[in-house]
Amino acid sequence: MALRITIDIFSGRENPVIELSENESVEALKQLKPSGRLDQKKEIFPTEPTLGYRGLLIEQYDTIDKDLPQHFRYVHGELYGKDLAHKASGDAFEEFVCGSEGLIRKIKLDKEFSEMVLKEIEEFKKLRYLLDPKIVDLLRRRLSIYWPCRWWWPCYWWCCRKCRCAPIYEPASWNDGDIKEWNNNCYNYASNYRTDTFAQPGRASGNIWNDLSACNVPSANISAKMGAISDDLIDNPNANNKCPSQGHLVALVIAPGWDYHWYRKGRNGYWSHKPGHTQVTNQDNSGNAISDPRTANRGLYTEFCTFMTVMHGHIKIK
Amino acid sequence: MGKCIAWASVFSGRPDPEWSLDDETLGFVERTWETLKPSLEQQPTIPILGYRGCYIRCPEGNKWFIYKTFVKLNIKGNVVIKHDANMELERKLINSAPKIFQLPSFVWNNIDSDGIKE
């Protein structure tokens, strides 16, 4: 009977691994024995990826204890694995492994590593409290109505979970000062779809726009909105600036008679855009961040047309 | 040697209007450029949406950028900035666009706002 324990803490470098002797494994398994089942809402280990300590990954090899799966995770006195969502018999197993007198001494890392891990274990405990579905639901209901997302808001990322499918604002990946920047326009950027063709709504589906006089045009003509719909963007006029549960939100505006323009809503809840050949920006014509394209300074694009949803992998533009 | 190409940076979704410069306009641009005084002014703030200036790109590598009084010539990496107090270059260039491009009224308005439209 033997155990291998991986301290799941790093992101770039390999996680530290501790090989236990048979005696150590026996002692460890006593503490890891499953006791009562966890509360139903805690049965799933937090799915939000976090940086820093994320638990101890335990692997049994040689002989397997039948009460536990071959691989499982221990976090704060709880066990997670295949058919496993239980409290552990010992609630100080992390101290047993990572404490200054713990098994962590078996691996040759800096002296401070044990202290850092213990601190991280406590930090993760606080983070898990915030990730608790009950707390998330409560806070979201109480606060998200009134508070805009701010980077400094400690609960920022779960407040914005509704936009978790939205693309991240990464202007540098478009602003290359070269082919990508020059040959992709607002439609490319909003749909997060690089074609290097200065894509036009409807061109991929053989239904390219021919009337930019307004958002809605006579039935014999094709508007930018109709072109986009034929490219499989989904008209979502009642989105009211809220991210869809799947895909991401874009907004179409019209400079009547001249042009159209697209914005996209990012994961942080704010909007960004790429005006023609120019660089991607998150500012409007007044230099302000764009929380809602309906109220942003849009210059000559005076007609707000509609919100639309881009389902990733389901659209085709050219 | 091909023709120089001019375009107005103005649209977002549809392609910007682009046209070949006729010899008369190019000659005017080159002659006027020689008469302008060098300037140390910074590039002015340009609107994010809407008219963002005119460009000329010539086969030998010369590239002009013109926005109101700010004129920049880039000759193979050597940049010279000059001040066109009367915005003659911008006006001439926009006037040279073939009618087929139907440059929008707001391009004209941009120049109108300074009261110098022809």
C-alpha cells in the first residue's frame, strides 16, 4: 500500500509530489477515511479555476483501499473523486502533509515553502466560501442589481460569471499594425472571427447587405442586420445589455445611409470595438469606457439597431 | 510606375473610399507640401468613429497622412510633419474623390466646421 500526494498549487511549473512510505500511507489513510456525505450543494468541487492552492491530489498505487478511489482530492477536510463527496475522518490532513513538521519535509523545496502553502490553504478556504453556490446566489441577488462590475470588487469574477462566455478584451492580439489590423473590421472583431477580408454581413451566406439607410429596410432590400442573421448571428433585440447564457453579445449600430458598426461585450461587462482599419479600443467618441452602446457617444452612428448573439463556432463570416 | 492611391479613413464596417490620384492633384499635393513649414506639433486627437483623416500611398513608398492642419509625410521611415494652416491639402484631396464614392456629408462637414470649404 502506498500513496503519492501532489500539492496542487502551481500553474506554470510542476506541482510538488510527495511519495509516502508504507507506514506513512497507513497513517494517512486513517485520516482520509470517508465519513459522512457532504451537503448536496458542496458535492461538486468548485468549477471556477483559481490560482494558488487548490487541494491535495492523492493517488493510491500498489494496493488500493477499497473505500477510496484510486485518485481523489482532499481539501479542507473534504474528499472529492469518483463517487466520492465525503467528509474525511481527519480534518487536519493538510497540516499533516504541509505543516512545518509534515511530510512536505521529504521534498527539497525552500524552507518558506511550507509556510507559503499553509497560508495558501487558508486563502483558498476564504475563496471557497465566496464560491459556495449558496453565497454566490445570495450575493448575486442582493448586489449584482445595484453594483456594476469593477476590477477592485473582490467578488468581481463571480459577479461577471454571466459573461463568462464573452471574449476577453485583448487589443494587442488585433492591433498588430499590419495585416490583422488592416484587413479586419468591426464585424470581424465583434464576432471574434478573423478573416483578413474586411468581412461584410451576409457575404459568406450570399446575402450581403445592399441598404444601409436604416436598421430595418424595405423587404426587397438587405440590411446589415439581415446580412448578419443570414451569417447565423442571432437577433437578440431584448437582450437589454445582458450577456446570453451561451455565446457573446454584440451590438449593431447604423450611420444612416453610410455605414454600419459593431461593438462586442467583453467578459468584464464592458464593450469594445474596432472602427474599420483602425485599432481595437474600449472607448467611445468621448473617450469614456462603454458600459452600454445604446448610451455611448457613437458619432455619426446615430441609430442603435439591435443586440445580437454570436454563438461560437456556429457563425460563418467572410 | 503605378499611380498613387488616396483614401479617406471614415467607415467602420464597409471599406473606406479609395481612389487613384490624378496627376493634377498629386502635383498640387507635392507643390503645396514644399511650401508648408515644418512643424513640431503632435498628431491631433482623432475621433474614434467617423472621419479620421486622408491618406496617400505612392508606389515609391511615400505615404502622407493629412488630418485638418496636421500633415505627415513618411518617406521610407523618415517622418516629416508640417502645418497646413489653411487645410488646402485635405480639401483638395477630398475634392479629388470621384463622385462615385459619394463621400458622406460628414466628411465635408468636418472641413466646413472650420469654415474653409470651397
